[in-house]
Amino acid sequence: MLPAFPRGIVGTRSTFLDRLLEGALEGDKQAIVGDDLVQLALTGGFPEAIARDTERRRQDWARSYLTSVLTRDLRILPRSRN
């Protein structure tokens, strides 16, 4: 099971800067650390990938996305050198 997602991914507003500017910054009791943080980083931040229900499907999506981006970029690379 995936850990809870950061506020930006779940659609809530972070209060970090507000608390910092008010001088009321304390440790985040709900901070994601250790193995959960690694898993979250490996999951990625693309909503399309996160919505996949298995690790295998997320990997397939990421592989397909990477192939699409590289194919597009490699096609336009020779033209950008002129």
C-alpha cells in the first residue's frame, strides 16, 4: 500500500511558508520519512501514474511516457541544431 501523498498531490494547501513566516514552525508530525518517503518518490508525481492500481501498471505508464517524450524530442533535436 502506498503512503499518504503530499498535500500538493491530494489537493490540499501546505501551510509551511505561513508557519515559517509567523515563527511558528514546528516539526511536522505527519512527515513522510524513511522507506515511505522512498516509495513515494519512486511512485512519482504524475496523476496518471498514481491512478494506476498496481506497481506494474505504474511502471508501464512511466515507460510509455518516457518513450513518448524521447521519441518526440529526438525527432526535433536535429532541427534545433540549425
